Amino acid sequence: MPNVEKLLINGQSIQGKACLQTLTINFNNNLEAIRCIGSGKYTPEFYLEKMMDIGVNANFMFSATSAAWIDAIKTRDVFTLTFDITDSKGSKYSFNFPQLEVKEANHPDGGGDDIITVDINFAQVRTSPTIVRALV
């Protein structure tokens, strides 16, 4: 079973401060199919390449640390996110997102017995993330 290790936000471990529940990485190349009338084809004539969007959607348990990140939507503070995944064969994949900005974040609500979470959507900006694979 793959294992996530060395999860750091802004170079710091979040263990005991902001429990990460789920993490989804999205890559969208925004490729658009262009169809032309009169071509006699049902398929696109060509494709228009656009700017790639890279996003990270994270779900944290509510804490003072994770709640403080919500305000970054106004300040446009940049976050870093790094983590490693080791697969069942021992191969390691290192992920580095050097410049993430908060693009959406909810203000959680709940009562005394509720499990409260914070959903934060980040957008990678200005630099490309890296994924490094180290085979065993």
C-alpha cells in the first residue's frame, strides 16, 4: 500500500497542527477542440492549446492553523507543499509545489459534537511543480 511521508507546508510539518484528511491534485491542459463548418468531418479540425491550470484541493480537520490559512485568499500569500509517496515496491515519488495561492476556502460551521473540516483549494502560480521518481 502506498504511504505518504514528509508532508510539509511552508517547510514545516503540520502533524498535530492541521490534520490533512484528503488531497487531490488536478492538472488541466485546457485543450480546446475547434470544429469548422463545411469540413465534412464530425471530428475537430485542430486543437487550441491554452494555459495549463494546476490545482491542489485539500481537506483539513479544523484547527487554529488550518483556519488561519483561509485569510490567505485576501492576502494572496504563497504556500509551499512538499510530500513523498513510497509505493509497495519501495519506489519513491517526491512532489514539490513551490508556489500555491489559496483560490477558494470555506468558513466552517458546526456544533459541539460535529467533526468540522476546512476545504481549501490552491492554485499553482508562476512556477511549475516538480515530481521526481526514484526507482528501487
